[in-house]
Amino acid sequence: MKQSKILITLISIILGLLVGGIALLIAGFNPIEAYGIMFNGIFGSPKYIAWTIVRSTPLILTGISVAFAFKTGLFNIGAEGQYIIGSLAATLVGYFLEAPIIIHAIVAILAGCLAAAIWGGIAGLLKAKFGINEVITTIMLNWTALYFSNFVVFWEPFKRPNRDASQKILDTASIEILEKWKISDAGKEVLNSNEFLKDFLNPPINFGFIIAVLIAILVWYILKHTTLGYQLKAVGFNKDAAEYGGIDVKKKMIISMAIAGAIAGVAGATQVLGVSKETAILATTEGYGFDGIAVALIASNHPIASIPAGLLFGGLKYAGSKLQPNIGAPMEVINITIGVIVFFIAMPKLIQIITSFVSRRKRGVEVDDTK
């Protein structure tokens, strides 16, 4: 079963790249040249690899958030709103709280995690108590989160003068790796003598990716080896049977959405503390939560598989941005490619039909050769 899912995912990725290549060809661009630019845009230098990791980190976490909810029978469309709330809470704590280094960052991440857990738990509560579909409530909460964030950022003590953004977090709350050392005399001396390290540390490399990996392992362990994980999955498989078995279904729905929200909140918190260092006033959603849905689908809702899926998604997004300046190709072709990958992964039966047809044709050719 696992091998079948992996095969379907690989075939879907290949088909997505083929369709993307056809789209480039129709638009008048050489797909081999375009994919060569993208490959070089990810692996061409240590800086590109570092940026791919930075761009992929929030996608991995929102992917885990969506995958976790899927595993427990819930459809978390609200990872975007939970991400926004997590980033807002982390920025507030990162700016207003004064605490020692490391402790400050931990408290800020926990604040983002808790705030987003409450935000996700609202949808779970409405589902459990009133039977309101979580898809509807999470979509509405996404926009509520966006406008609430903008409202808070406009708060006079929090808004940065002459900027559509909040105040920057304090240095003690940052999770960027070697941030101060890189600009120190000792750091400059070392980096100037080591081109690889200088190039790799040029982007805001931070502890977010390590946190994402640890959360993926933790979520997998909870789902696979704990009583809570068993109960949550039981509710997802068959809530009537779970209730008959003595599981408090309503309570588990709330817990599930709260945990999913907390994970998406960590995505927002690490992005603020490690990359942006502020919360900007948003005209529209940033898309990390919605992209997390695609990551979860590519990963077949497996928390650990969300790591390579997020890296793939982030790599395509980052490398795709290099098509326009290099050959003039529109970045939208990457969205087409990702869309096709998700389309085929969402239709495993179609992939099975295609592979079965190819297998029969191959067997038919072998029979003809023996005649």
C-alpha cells in the first residue's frame, strides 16, 4: 500500500513536469532550458539551497497541520488563518516582552502556538457542539484572522511609524542562526575566507527547519504510538464506532483542530522570528496555509513525508521565480505544474488505470516478441 502511494506520487510529479513543459512549449519557451534554470536555481549555489530551505519551512509546517487534521477526519482549510494568528502572537511577544535570549524565542513560539491552537479550536468547538462544517468555519476564520491582524498592527504602540508593518521583534527573540556573528569582525573574517559558508549563511537561515523536522517526528509518533493518536484516528475513520467504543468524539474533534492550529501557528511564529522579524499589514492572505493543503496531498497526509513534499513545493516556487528574469517565461507555469501534480495525486484511480494500461501494453509486446 505504501509503495503504491509512493509510485502514484512519483508518477504525478512526472506528469506535472510534463504538462508544465508542454505549457512552456506552447508559450514559445524551451522546456529543457527552463527546467535547467530551475534546477540550477535550487542546487546552483549554497545560497540557493539555503533559500529553498527557508522558503519551504512554513510550507512543511502548514502541510503537517493539514495532514494531521486529515488523519483525524477533519478538513483544515484554516491553516492560513492559524498561521496569521501564530505570527501575530509571536511578534507581539517578540516585541513587548523583555526576556533573556533563547528563553524569549521559546516563549514567543509557544505564544504563537497557543494563540493558533485557540483559533483552530474554535472551528473544532463549532463542529463538535453545533455540527457546523469545519470547512465553512475555517474559511471564515481565515479572513477574520487577516483583518484582526491588520487591526492589531495598526495599534499605535505596535505600529512602526511611516511603515505598513509592526515594530521589529527584539534581538533576543530572533531564531536566525549566527545572526549577530555574521556581521561581527570575527564572523566577517571567517566568512570571507570560506566562500561556501558565506554563501550558505547569506539568507536568513534559522532554526525553523529543525523545529519543523522535530514536529513532523513528534506528530508521527503521536499518531502512531500513543493512545491519543489512536483515539483521534479512530474518530477520523468512523466516529460512530469510536463513540460506541467509549471515545469522547466531540472532545477529540476540538483537540484535533486545536493541535492542527498549533502546528500552523508554529509556522507563522518561526517565519516571523527567523525571517521577516515583523508582521506586515496584509491586503490578502500570504498563501502558506493554502499551499499547505497541496503539500499534505503530495505527502499522502503523512507528517514525515510532508518534509520532502514541502521542500519540493518550496523548491518549485523559489526556482520558478527565476524563469521570468532569465528567459521571460511566466512563473504561472509553476502553478500549472503544481496544480497538475495535486490533480493526479487526488485521482489515484486514474494513475492506476494509466499504469495498468502501460503494463498490459508492455506484456503484449513481450508476447509478440516470443511469437
